[in-house]
Amino acid sequence: MNIERIQLKGQLAEAKSTFKHLDTEAAGLIILIRSLLNPFEENTLKLEVEKAATAFNRLQDVFSEMQTLNTKIQKLEEYFD
């Protein structure tokens, strides 16, 4: 088998693994943000807005990384089709 092909398959496997990890992290961040911004809390001063903002900023970073990885995965999969 061609060395380049083996390397590309390795990159594809790594990109998919990283994407899955980021997807799990994103799901956790969404749950965290929802819990920090509980809509049923009667006293809005008890909401942990700063923590939610930090989590949301991380979620934006994760989402951006996922978009980049998704493009890379699609290109690598096209190569093998």
C-alpha cells in the first residue's frame, strides 16, 4: 500500500477521533450552560452568568474547531472514494 495513503488514513482516523471528542465536549457545555442559566430560577441574581459566558465562549471555540475538522474529514473521505 502507498505510504501517502496510509498517512492520509491515519489523519482521517485522528480527525474523526478528535471530532467525536469535541462533539462530546460540546454536548457537555450545552448542558452546563443550560444549568447555569436555569429559566425557572426566580431570582435572576442567582444565575451564574459569568460561568455561563465562559462556557459559551469555549462552546464557540469547540464549534469552530468542529467545522474545520468536518471540512478536513470530508476532503479526506472524498480522496478515498
